[in-house]
Amino acid sequence: MNAETVAARIRNGQREAFDELFSAQWPSLVSYASMMLGSRADGQDVVQAVFLNLWKNRGNLQDDTPMDAYLMRAVYNRSLNIIRSGKVRRTHDSVWSARIREELSVCYDPDRNDVMRRIFGAEARQAIQDAIETLPERCREIFRMRYEDGRSASEVAGILGISVSTVNNQVFKALGLLRKDLGFLKVMVLFFVILFK
């Protein structure tokens, strides 16, 4: 498609030239805008608005207007204005945050990352489980409820009918015993396993 010819035809109101340009450019422009905005629907809205604006202002086109560059710049500017206005900031941030979390989950997943597999390997996990098993019964029960089940200290206290300070004391005791049995590094591994499971 010759850009000069298309610009001149659109300026002269030839709908076929506009439709031809629209069909040729729509997919790539929507992908570009969607990447910037983090949403396909927002990207489509931007591209539709750009084409609508192009048709409304077609009389201002010069015969030598390079339509590819013109449309790309228009989509960029409109997308940037939307991002700056904050209308899609939450969506944009959440999309990128989700992508970052996904990438981090791959990095931290011991089943997908050799380094993490070595650090949090079966041998280390087994040593941690063995050390937890050696804790006194009540201490072990409270520790597991608190960290393996993810319950708050007040939830554990309510379930067992004891005070929150008793729960905290038992957890403190468990950590001291585990630190003595496992060493500091493996206790840190334990916390990573608990926090990121």
C-alpha cells in the first residue's frame, strides 16, 4: 500500500482507502497500544479513537504523509495521555505487577530453578521436617498451626483455649530449639519455605 496514495485518497474522502488502511494497520496498532496500556480492550479503544480522529480530520492530511508512522505516533501519544491521566494506571500496574510476580515465582520456585532447588532441596526440607518433629508436642502443635497452617497468634490461641502470649512464647521456644538443631542458615531456609509456599 503506497502511503502517499493512501493519504491523498483518504483526504479526498475515499472510504475504501480508509477501510484498506484500517484493515492493514488495526492488528499491529492494537497490539502496540495493548502492550502500553496493559489491556487489550483499552488498546482497541485507543486505536479506534485514532482512526476516528483520522477520518474526522482527513482534510488536514498531506499527500506525502507516511501513514504507518502517523498512526503509530498517534497511538503512542493517545496511550501515553491515558497513562498520564491515571485512567488505566491501576490496570497497567496490576498487569505488570502480575507479570513481575509470575517471573519471581518462576525464579523462586525450587522445581523450576536449579539454584533454589539446591538451597531448598529435598535434603534441606527433610532436615527441617525432622527438626520440627523433635520439638515438644505442644510446642510443635502451636508452631505448625502458626506457620504451616498460616494462622495468626490470636487464631491459634482461640482454637487451643490459651493466651496469645502463650502462643508467642511457644513459637519463640520452637525457633530457639530449631536454631540450635538446624543452625541459622537452615532456620532462614525454613522461613522462606513457610513464607513462599
